[in-house]
Amino acid sequence: MESSGIADQIRHAEGNLRYAYYQPLDDPETILLIDAWADQAAIDRHHASERMPQIAALREKYDLHMTMERFVSDEGDVQDEQYIRK
């Protein structure tokens, strides 16, 4: 994704707020992708983009399997602020 330039294209797509890969220190076989979008319309545009077939081809080429979890930001919720060191 990085060397192909697709990740950078996604980062510059309208409505993309974040697109970053991480690897757990204790699991070299796993890559975590965190992506954030301005709204559902931005996600829908991403899924309908010309990049999706390219992404699918890379998954097939490298036999990549994935799971997905959706999280909703609770920015502005001060309930947990006491636990956050900024």
C-alpha cells in the first residue's frame, strides 16, 4: 500500500482525516490500519473509488485476510479526561 502510492492517495482523498498503519510489537504477522473519515459520505466515496480494486488486488496478491471493527470517536466527551496525560 505504501510503496504503490495507494495509501498516500487515500490520505489526500476528500474527507480523509487519518490513514495510518501500525504493527503490534508482539505480533509481526498483524498490521493495524486506523482510518478516519469526515462522515459516512466520505467513506462511501472511498469505497466507490478506483482505488478499491487496486486494494483488493494487493490483498489477493499477498493473501491478506482482514477483520474490521468500527469505532466512533467520543471527542469532546470529558468523562475520561482525568486519565489522559497530554
